[in-house]
Amino acid sequence: MAQQTAHVRTRILALAATAATAAVLLIPAPAHAAGSEEQRSPTAKTIEPTLVARATLSADHLEAGPPSGALASPGNGRTGPFAGQVVPGFSAMIDNGDGTFWAQPDNGFGSKANSADFLLRNYLVRPAWKTAEGGSGEIVIERFVSYNDANRVLDFPIVNENTDDRLLTGADFDIESIVRAKDGTFWVGEEFGPFLLHFGADGTLLERPFPMPGGAKSPQNPYLGTGETPLVRASRGFEALAGSNNGRYLYPVLEGAYANDPDLRRREILEFDTKRGTYTERTWSYQTDQDANVIGDAFTVRSDVLLLVERDDFEGDQAVTKRVYEIDLSRTDAAGYVEKELVLDALRIANPDLLATGDGYGTGEAFSLPVQSFETVVRLRDGRLLIGNDNNYPGNDARITGTPDDTEFDVIDLTRQRVPSSDITVVGHRGASGYRPEHTLAAYQAAITQCADFIEPDVVATKDGVLVARHENEIGGTTDVAARPEFADRRATKTIDGAAVTGWFTEDFTLSELKTFRAIERLPQLRPQNTAFDGLYQVPTLDEVIDLARHSVSCQGAPVGVYPETKHPTYFDSIGLSLEESLVTQLAVNGLDHAGAPVILQSFETANLRELDRLTDVGIAQLVNASGRPYDFAATGDIRTYADLVTPAGLAEIATYADGVGVEKSVAIPRLADGTLGTPTAVIGDAHAVGLAVHAWTFRRENAFLAAEFRSSSDPAGIGDLAGEIRVFVEAGIDGLFSDNPDVAVAALD
């Protein structure tokens, strides 16, 4: 395990105080799988995304024009109509290279029905950047062009049909993306068609809208025939648009999956030839991290290489995915998807100059862009990234609850820097489950943000054989299934590893059924703050967890590792849903089934680990509990216990099929009768003697889980001195640890 997965991480900032908002408190920090014999440097060179300039426009800013928002949904204390034209953030931008940008809002208030009084425009803006050297930090709007159909090229009715200038509105088109042609005209991607629109530099529509190839339409398409089934989902059209460097080709990207696509994570990239005015036959498939994610923007870096914004629909502390990926259209993986590489996780950005302090959530020393609609990315000419938001005025309040989000532009520097490193592996136990409901992508993302080296999914199977992440196959306490009357008849009592268990079981649901459930906090009495996230997040598949990890960048710039645990393998074998073969297949599909991959497989049973050792070359860890015995021993009549496994002879046998042991804390340091820590056992030294790394579990900050001397009070839910407890185990020689609170673990190692 240690030899195969050793990878240095970097510590970038001192840890912020642990709090409920910890998912965005930290900048990535280091750790590596301990026990490796290779030489390590005390520092490592990595990219530390850093906020270097910022500018904002008040959410309540109005531009000249007729009142807008008469039918907009009220929110955050604002109710239309508003006394001018709202500027609801920007969905697309163009860098003019002279300090100004063309910045384009979308259709206004979100739908055809409520946006007829919103005029479609393209604003020329000049940010007065706030930097470490000063600056007002204001976005100044200098002028705008109004999109119009004065040439009467449209053959369907528009809101301003009978006016001379025929100004276009948000009830006519939902404009979302923009590319400037070599001749100064604008190509715009929109969602109601979806169409490509070609406007002159003055905003006049030059040609009829270009429909999608094959007649694909959305429900809002003005040409949709009676009884015709839309192939494009509502509001899932051309949110993103990039152009080739030579100006000839456009690359519109669908925001969501086609309505008939069984893979809800697939997003299609098309190619349009502006010279011929037609789509080419070339298309590409992009796979999002999870099926609910959407594509927010696209930007051409160089030939065939694009930046794509991928985001979820959550905001504030609920946000999970606000990312910029780089793709190369000339490279696809074995499944036919373009390969993607993380450029920026907008939920973890350093802010050493405190450029946004006081502006609300995520604006401190650790900065994030946790807005719902992260919809702008521009690579500036000096290589830095400009990112920005559509604020969906007046509905979004990611920064300050109850206050509409301002429009903001943030400039991010991606220069490599040398930073300190450490040598203890930190595993996000079921993610950062001390802050988010366990085994959700939100918990895993929080762990990555808090600098965990590995994330740990417990693996069980669905009825149709798909591996998913749940602590147990019984899901009554970790999902909302009990509140779903249509599934009441699936409540059952089963014998799992010799014990009767009553509830709802993953193996009785198909994946599509399971995806309708939402996660809930497993320990609400101890972690009441986590219940605020109940009902938000899906149960992820193992593939989604692996994808998140391998597309995330550790503090050293390497992929984050995965540490899957097979749950109840003997039981799943008995019902024809063997976990091992599917697990290895998933690793192979993701390119991780090889020695050196950042993967460690673990189990409390032994026979399945021996099988996995034959099936794969990735790292393997034998889990050891403080009492009892592996269930496969019980099932076969083997009288040995876990205590036998950690004798010198037992550890030597483990070393024949595994690379390390994951021991319950008291196996390494037992607790005395008064609940305090005793003297370390010989297990750590004995394991090291036969070449096994030792990872201890589980380190949690609540008093209920801490040794007595580290508790803060008699309140089981009170927060104690977890860092102090961790230091004792590190001094005893452990090589890594599992923690529900990776941020505290990282702080303890500094």
C-alpha cells in the first residue's frame, strides 16, 4: 500500500478554525501514504489558485430602459417591477484586451413567461479591479448594444413584433453564450431553440436562427410541432459556446443530457462551420461528475483545447461542484468521452490579500465562488482566469442569506509555487462526514477541500448490480426512503453477517429507484448542524466517487486517492451480487487498475481481500476491529479472531496479500478503565516489521468518540480536542488515519 500510493501533498495555508462551514475554510494541504522508503522533499511545487483581483456590480443596479421584472418571482426582499432594466449577472464574456469586456446577461428572469419586459443586451463593461495595490473594485458599465430583429429575418412572432426597432426580449430567446467573429460580429448560443444566433456588431440579427442538426428541439422551440417530442430538455440548450482560433468553427455545448439518453451524465459538444452555415458531422461526448451537473461556459485555449465550466445547482454551503475543466477534442477515453483535467476548483481558492473579506460566505482567507450559476470563464491574455456569475436576480443569495448576490468578476492566478509537505496520510472517512451527510459527493468534495489525501466510499450493490456508496446496505438511517410510501412494502428483515437487520436494503432497489432518494444525516443527535443538508444529495455510484477523486487535484497536483471498503462481501456473494469483480471493473474503466494507482481496497473480511489481491495490483488494507472476528471466518468455522490477526504471526500472514492494516484506534492504543488512553501496543511496530503500513480509525471531534482526556465536557455532542488525540497516535507511529474531520487532522499534523 505505502509503496504503491505514496504521494506528497502540500500545505498551503494555516488551518482555519473548525466550523460548520468547514467545507470552504481550507486551502489544499499535504499528506502522503506513510511507510514508503522513497526520499521525500520537505517542500513540493504545486499550483495554488489565488485570487488576485476582484470587482463587483450591485445586484440592484439598473440600466436605462423600460421597467423590467413585472412577472419575476420575488426573492430576497425584492419584488418587481423594477424601475429600469435589471442586470441579472452575466452568462458570457469577451475580453477586448484593453481593460474592457463585452458581458452578456441571459434572458432575464428564467422563463419565457416572466421575461417579456427584459431586453436582450450585450454590455461593454470596465472593471476597476481591487487588487493588493488598491482599486475600487467596481464594475462600470460604459454602454450596451441591444439585440434586435430590425431586419425582420425572424419568421415567428416576437414580443416587439409591431415596432420599428423590434428589440428582442427574454420571451423571444434565452441567450447564454457568446463568441466574437473575426469581423466583429457576435455568435450567440441560446436555449429556447436551441439556436445559434448571428448578430452584427450593433446587435442586429443578421440571419435566421440556425437550428440544431437532426431537428432536435427544446420544449420552448417556436417551431415545435403539435405532438412532437422535444429531444432537448427545457433550459438545457447551448449554455456554452466556444470558437476555433481561426474563427471558422463554433463549438456549442448542451447544458444537459438529451431527453432520450440513458446516460444522464453525457453532454454533447457539436461543431458548426460558420463559413458554410451548417453543422459538421463531428460531435464529442463529455461526462459530468454527476447526472445533475450542468455545463456553464466554454472557452477556447488553443486548437482543440477548451475550458468548460461544470457546476451543480446548489449555492452557498450546499455547493459541491463549481469547477473549470480542460478538455482536448483530439483525445477521448476508452468509453468515448473527451478526457478532462481539472484546472480550477472554484470552491478552494487562496485569498492572501483578503480582497473580498466581509462580502459574505466564502470571501475570507479561503475564497470560493459558491454561487448557483457559475457561468463565466475567460482565459486572459496573461494566462490568468476570469470567473464570474449569473446572479439570477433577485433569487440567489449564496454570499449573504436574504440579500441578492452581486455580480462579481474574480481573477485567479494559477502560478506554481513551492510549499511545505507532510508525510501522514489523511483519509476523509466517508468524506468529511463530520460536516456533511456521509457518503455524498458533498461530503467527498468537502474532504477534498479540507485536504484529505484519500476519500473513502463504503461499497454495496443495487438490485441491478451497480456499486454505490453507503455505509451499510440497510439505508433507512441514511436516506429518506422511510418517508417514501411507495416503497413501504420493501421494508424487510434480513440476516446480515449473522445478525437480524430490519429496514430497506440497496439490493432491493434498482439504481434508478435509488437515485430518487436523498441522503440524510446518520447521527443527527451528535451532528444536528448536518441535518440542514438533509434531502439535498443523491446516493452516488462508486463510479461517480472515483470520477470525483481522479478529476480532483491534490495539493501536490496528483489525483486524490480512493479507499473503497467492500461491505458484507460474504453476504453479497450469497445473493449473487459479488462486489469484487464489479469493483475491479470500475477501477479498470477509470484507468486505476494498476500498481501505483492512488487506490487502496479494504475490508473487514479476509477471503475477499485475497481474491482482490489476485485480481488487481492496487493497494490492499486489512481492516481490524477491536473485538470479534471477520465474518468469513465465522461462516467457515475458523475460530481465529481479530486479535489473532494482529499477532506477529497474523500480521506476517496479512503481509502475503495486503500492503497495510487499518486498525480500530484501541488496537493501537487501548483505553483504560477511566476512558483515557493507555500505553501503545506492539501492533504498530510489529506491522512495520513485516512491511505493513498502519492506518488507524476513526478520529472524530465529538466528545462521544474521544478519549476522556480530550473531551471538552460531558455533552456527547460537544467538540473536544481531536487534534490532541491525533498527535498521540502520530507519536506512536501510525502512518495514516481516517477522520470525519479532515481539516482538524491536517491541522494536527502541521
